[in-house]
Amino acid sequence: MRTLKDQFREEIETRRARRSRAERDRAAAALAEWIYSCPFRLEYDVTVAAYVPVGSEPGSTSMLDALVDRGVAVLVPVVPAGGPAPLDWAPYTGPESLAPGRWDLLEPTTDRLGITAIRAASVIFVPALAVDKTGVRLGRGAGYYDRTLHGLSADLVGVVYDDEVVDSLPSGDHDVPVRWTLTPADGFRELT
């Protein structure tokens, strides 16, 4: 039986698939540019966690490169073997440090740091299909990020296209809300 979350996921993924390559490229460039006016302290002694966008997800490695350019340590996820579990993490040092991993997701080839490495991050950029105005984040449904983010004190930033910040989304007890959104046109927005 399809849930309301499943219906939202299908609608958003269909809309994303219809975005032209040029539109996705413009959005990715804008997201990378917003990193230079980020409201968070991004300096040499800061660790940031992010993700490597795939398919029609917003962003590109340019956003990761902008973080590296800011001088922060950047961690990106490695999907563990087996069923849904907390993500493993490894340093991002540039696009050349990525290779296809599980499900052909681009993952770092650098040494894995373990699932607890995420605790060093003060800001975490999280992929989402949508985020509502209270911070409820709609992911792909497997729960890898919710398992990873539970109990962390970092600033969580849901990265979505502008039309994916919505009034309301269904949520469950296991869902970890985000406090910020990052969109191509509006940049960083703190949620209430």
C-alpha cells in the first residue's frame, strides 16, 4: 500500500526528472555560489559533512569544491553493506577522489573514518526530496540519513530546489528534522 510519503516522493522525482540539464546546471552553480555567503563559520578548523549529488538531485561536486575552497574538512558518505544503517564517512578531496560505490553512488576512495566521524561536523548538508517550513525532511525512504543524524547537534541543512520547500509534509517519530534549507534562488533559510 502506497503511503502519502510515497506519493510525495513519486511526484517530486517525476518533477525532478523533467528538469532540463541546463536548469540543473544553473541550480548547481547557484548552490555552489551560496557556500561563499554561508551563515555558518567555515574556517580551517571546521568539519562539514555533505553528499555527492546523483541524477537530478540538486547540487554538484562544485558545492563540495566550494567548501574545500573555504578551507574546511569535508566528509561525504559511504553506504554500508547490508540493510539500512548509519552511513560511514570519508574525506572529500576533490572529484578525482570519487568512484562508483554501492548502487553506483559516487563515494570517496579515501580512507573510511567510520560512522562516528560525522560527530565532528558542525554543519551537515543533507539531501532531500522536499523540506517543509517546520523542518520535516522527506528523504528517499530507506532511513540511512535519519539513522545517521539522530542525536547530533550539528546545523542540518536540507538542500532542495526552490519549489521543494513546501508548507507541510507527513512525518514519523524516526524522522530527524533539519533547521535550514539551501535552495538555488533563496540560498540559506532558517526554519521556524
